[in-house]
Amino acid sequence: MNATASRVVITGLGVSCPMATGQAELTTALRDGRTGIAQIESFPVPALVTPAVGEIRGFDPKNYVIPRLKKSLAKSLKYMARDIQLAVAMAQVALQDAGLSDGGVDPTRIGIDLGAGIISTDLQELSPAIERSYAGGDKFQYQIWGQDGIKLVQPIWLLKYLPNMLACHISILSDCQGPSNTITEGDASSGLAIGEAYRILQRSRADVMISGGADSKIHPLSYVRAYLLGMITKWQGETTQASRPFDSQASGLVLGEGSGIVVLERLPHAEARNVRIYGEVIGIGSGSDATMIGAELTGDGVEIALRAALADAGLTPEDPAISHIHAHGIGVPMLDKAEASAIRKVFKDRPEIPVTSIKGGTGNMGAGNGGVEVIANLLAMREGFIPPTIHCDSPVPEYGLNLVRGSAQPVKGDVFISLNLTRYGQASCVIVRAWPKSS
């Protein structure tokens, strides 16, 4: 296969996150350093928890779906948790943006590779069965659950909460008969999914891949998990400023939600369609700290992923083409410290490289992080700026990062690096080259 045939470009974007929905609105929000963090509206939280979240206000999946699919979507919505709705809606937007909403590609040559998270169930759907299984006592009776309790659970219940249902619904609606996979690896999921889709296209196993990811952490069970893990921020100041990447006042994450879906395409296929190209994926990498659960993260996984992606892209850390690094920057001191350590090690001869994170405006979008962040940085790059790291008022000196703060910074180079990592040390890295707008 010649070099051109193995190149993979981005031809469609669909994005919704707490900062904004859609390309134009998100580009403005990024430039202005707008936050989407606010007081939670979905459900009450106890006083001991900071009530700050990154919610997508007013989201209605029917507003973002291709007209010819509205009837079939209406029948399917009752089977979709919010995570699935976010993914399906933005996938249709991305396909329309790529000029593929009405086909235009052999169904056997279009596939899907998505990142997804743990989808939390609607508490009301299980509570009758659980209450029945206590039988008026204070101990859960498994025999009652198996005989009577489970009968109170709707047969379609599981279809709303399986992580692979994001990809399933999109595949059905868009007739994707090519390779299909779902990656559930926490906050690194959609970055890893983009990497896998990229490899599938490089091997010419498909011509088009729908990738990225979606997740919603705005749920009581997600709050409980994050709280029990000691991850939720303890911020007591202005609610909108609770998410603080790399900041000395950071004390934990803010839960968010988001969907970032990209259409990836083999370059010859995109050129034959004469379609607009946003950027080119030029390198991917993954790694893991390989530590015990609960152990302090070292950042080794991020370093491995970074070095692998740079080698894959044929770049060195000193290459002037690299404009900036979009870090995970989640506001959890242990994770921020580990990530910063990895960046310093890899870019030790270029300590001035700009580093940013948009999580000050989005919160932690879980499996949606990588997809949203790749799109956000691609949009910003096309307009010639690096988005600022908001609410990082006093960077931790020992992190040693050249953080973009205060306002957007002009771009110097046409390549950006997107990093994501999990509490358990898994890391993903995607390197993208922005395509000239005039082409």
C-alpha cells in the first residue's frame, strides 16, 4: 500500500458538551474561555458534596437527527439512556457534516469504533424489584430476587444500559456493516477508539469509520462512585469555578457529560468524494502505569503513550510542527501530577511547549473526553488559537508546565497532541495535524 492510501483524515464532526453544542458555538466558547460548569439541576445532592457539574442544558436528541431517520429514532428513544442519545445525535450530525447522511459509501466499508462508559440505570426502573427482594426485612434475599424480584424488571431494561448500545444504534440507523467495536476504558475510551479506528482504516479494512465517544456522568450513581473513590472536588468557592486543571486549589473532579463523534476516512476515499477535510490523524499511542488499584500513579502510562504516538507520527518532541499538548488535566491532584511528570520527561528539551485543558469548562466527560477534546482543539487550530486553561489561577509550580492561561494563545505549528488517562493508569494519545482551511 502506498503512503497516500494509508493516510487517515477527519471529514465530519459532531460535538455537544457543557460549554456548547455545535462547531460555531464551541469555537466561540473556547476562544472566550467560557465555562459550562454550574449548579446541578438534574437531581439534588447532599450538602457535603459540591453541587457543581457540567451539564448539557436543553439537549433533545430529536433536534440533531437526519429527517429521514426521525420516525425510526422516535421508536428507539425509549431504549436509549442519555449516553446513547448523545452518541446517536452527534453521530448523525457528524455524518451529515461529512456528506454521508444519505449513504455515499458501500455499507460493508463503513464501520464504527466508539468509546463508552458505565451507563448508570434509572433508579426507578430497579427499585420495585429491589424493594420486593427485601420482603419487609433489612437483608436482601437473593432467592426472592430470583423468583419474584426480577419479574418486576422490564425485559428491555438491559438494552438501555449496555455500553455497546451506542455503537449498535448508530450502526442500525446508518447501515454500518463494516468493523464494529466498543471500548470501555474509562476516561481514555474515546481516544483509544479513535486509535483503533485509525488502524482499521490504515489496513484498508474499511473506507469510513465513525469514532470518538459519549458519556454522561450526571447521575446519582456516578456521584456516589466518584465520592466513594475520593475523586469529587471539595471546592467551596464560586460553583462555576469548581473544575480547576493543574491548579494549586484543585481538590478533585467535576462530573460532566459530552459527545464527540468524528468521521474518519481513508484519504483517497475522501479525495474521490471531494469532501472538506478538517485534519489528519498522524499518530496514536496507548500505555498503562500497571499499578495496583489504589496505588499512587506514576505517569508511566502517559509517557509510554506519548512516546509511542510521537514515533508513530514520525515526530520528535522538539519538532516545531507541534503546536501544543491538550492534557487530560482533570483537577485531581494525583492524576494531574502524574500526567505533568510524563509530559516533562518526554518534552524535557522543550519545556516551553504550550499545555492546555478544557476541563475547566466541561468537567470530566468520562468516555466522551477524547472525542470532544480532539474536536475542540481541531476547531481552535483551524481558527489559529490554542484554547486557554480556565480556572487555573495558580498553577502548581512543581508540575513545571507552560500552561496556556488567561486568554487564547496564537498557534505556532499545525499539529496538536491529545492526552487522556484514567484513575487506574490507562492512557491514550492521539496526534492530529490540522488541514489547511483553503483546501
